[in-house]
Amino acid sequence: MKIRRFIGRDMREALNMVKKELGGEAVIMSNKKVTDGIEIVAAYDSPAKPTLSRQETNQTGPAQDVMQSVKHRQASGTGSGAQSMATKKPIPSLSEIIGDSGPDSLRELLEKQNGQTTQQQLANGRNENNGHPSIAGQNQPLNNSVGTAHTAKAATDTNAQAMADIRSELHSLRNVLQFQISGLLKQEQNRHHPLHGYLTSRLEQMGISSKIANEVMSYTPADADERQAWLYLLKLLANRINTSGNAILNEQGAVALVGPTGTGKTTTIAKLAARAAQKYGADQVALVTIDSYRIAAYEQLATYGKIIGCAVKKAQNAQELSDILFQLRNKRLVLIDTAGFGQRDSRLIKQLDTLHQDSCANIKKYIVMQANTQHKVMEQTLNVFNHVALQGCIFTKLDECYSLGEAISAAIEHKLAVSYVTDGQRVPEDIKVADAKYLISTAAKLYKKYGLIHTEKREQDIPAMAV
């Protein structure tokens, strides 16, 4: 038996070299990776058929030494030597190296190796085209990584939910503590300054916001009695109200009344137009409507114009409005009626954009609000209409109010001048030029008429509820 060593670039090339040099019945002694590729040591019984290559010729020295050692052991085969050879592990064949399920000959091994190489090349080609690793080779790691990712995501979601619950609990606890602390501070303040606490409560019951009530309360003399302090507070409130007087009728130009739906814009325009016609003549007054959404909006304004005797026009867009204003440039007063929309209506923004264009820059805008509206609703309304540069406001429906402090607070907080107030449906009688003292006295009368009764009833109900 002779031993040969072959070195190829890969396993396929090395096996082909073994088959070519030693035949298909050669026995593979060992295989390992070396620097130049794959090294295979094979044994054979018959002499090699072809001549040795240059590389193999250089390697015959060590192979001949190994063969001489093997022959020496076979020649000196005694009983003990035979027993030793019997106990030693036999030299594996190709089938033993590959396994029982593999091929039994070198030819079948080469065929298997060729098939595996082709499949590997196809797989590599698909992976290079797709830019992804082999699915078959990474199926199990991928499953493991997906499972790990799901577990990590579930743990992260659980932690995030726990943190959200903790934040919610802390926020609730903070609100409760702030409420308790503010209550304790208020009680402490009322204990040291009972008159201040009482008067502040009266202002809030009158409809004045807590912010303004505390501000004016800080200027009240400490040594004043209840009546003097109350009158002083009402005077401070009146001084903080800004009014514009009869500016719409006294100044020449175009005026647009804007505001939410149902506030009485059209009726207020009719009242102002009638007053202007009485003062300057009907030929010096004109009415324009840009309300193309409400049914019979133009007809209603045209009816008022026919009664007053002034011109009435209708504009569909900003360009038409600009043309109409140019036609009416010689009129002393042009009153523009707009459509009423809710604060969240998208059409309101479109209408405000029309009034905000350069062609309508000379139009003065006044907002019309119901005096019996909640303070928060007024805040939202003013926030929506503020970007059209309001010159003032008009409060309507004072005859329907139970409290006027909300309207006063909104005007003070937004530094908005109050121009007119209306207290009925009669044209043109039920409209007045706004006056700060009149507003405060009306608010105080409403509080005395409705607020005190409600407060006394509530104070009587509290002990009854406690019992």
C-alpha cells in the first residue's frame, strides 16, 4: 500500500486529482485545510497510473518515508504485532468518511460534490441578486432572532405601559395635591383677610374671571369697609374697560361685522344703518352682504335697505367685494354683513381670508358676540377672529342676560374696545353706545337681581344637604 498527498484549491479539485492519479478505489487517509487550499492524504494498492506532477514530486519524500514505516510494521508482523494491528483503528474508506448514507465510491462522492457545488452557486447567485443571505442556511437563526425580537418587544411594551400608568398616577396625585394646597392657601388668605375673600367671591359670582378678580382685589385698601371696598372694586373694573364710543357712525368708511352664527349681526347692521340714515341721510349709507351660504340672507338685508332707503349690494368673493367698494367709494358709511359660522367651521376661515386680503385692508372689522355666552366660548371665538385685526366688539342680547361679567372679562383680557350694546329687537331703538360705567352698573344690577338669590339659595341648600 502506498500513500500520496494531494493539494487542491477546494475539495472538488483535490478529489478530482485523487481520482485522476489513483483511481476510484483509493482510500482517503485524511483531509484538512492548508494555506494553499485543501490537503488530502490517500492510500492505494496499485502503482499510480500517470506520472507525478511537479508539486507532487516535491512531496514524495515524506510519502516514501511513511510507506517504508508501514512496510516495516507489516514485515515484522508477530503475534503481538498482529494483536496490536487488530486493536488499532482501521484506515477509513471514502464511505466511512462520508457516512453510511453517503456514496461508497470516489465516483459517487465526486458526483455528490459536483451537485452540492452547483446548488451552492445557484444559492449564492440568488443571494447576490436579492441582497439577502441564504434562507435555507439561516432559517433556524432567523426563527430564533424573531422569537427573541417578539419577546423583547413584549417586554418593552409592558415596561412602557407600566411607565405610562405610573406617570398617570403621579399626574393625578399632583393635581390632587395642587387642589388641596390651593384650597389651604385660599383658606389661610380668607382667615387673615376675610373681607378680601368675600369680595373676591362676589366678583366671581358676578361673572368676573378669577384672574381679573384677584388683580383688582390686590388694589383694594385694607382698611375699607365692605361697601366702600365693593364700590372701589366696581370703579376699578370700569376703568379697565376700553370703549370706542360712536366710532362707526362718526368715522367714514367701510365696516364689516363678523362673528359666530346667531349673534344678531344682520339686525345690528340694520340698527346702525338706520341711525346713520337719520344722521347723514339714506343716500350716504349702503349695505353689502357676502353671506352666500344662508338662505334668503340677501333678501333679509334688502328688506332692511328698502325700509331705510339705502342701496344694497351682494358680493360672492373678494374681487367682487373690492369692485363694489370702489363703486360705493363716495358713500359715507358702507356696512358689510358676513355669514355666521361656528368656531370649528372650515368655511369661517375662508371668509376671514377674504376679509384679510390686501383689497379689503381698509375695511374695519368689529366682532358681534352675545353677552349671555359662556366665558370660555367667548375666549375661543376671540382667538379665532383675532387674526383679522379687530377694531372693537359689539355685545348683543343684554336683555337675555343673567350675568354680564363674562363679557366684561373677555373684553378686558383681550384688550378689546366695546363699541355698542343691544338690548332688544327693535330697529333702531334697541342699540346704545357702549359706556364702561353703564356696563358695570348693569352687571352689578344683574348680580343683585339673580346672583344673590342663587347664592342665598345655595347657602341654604348646603346645610340641608349636609343633614
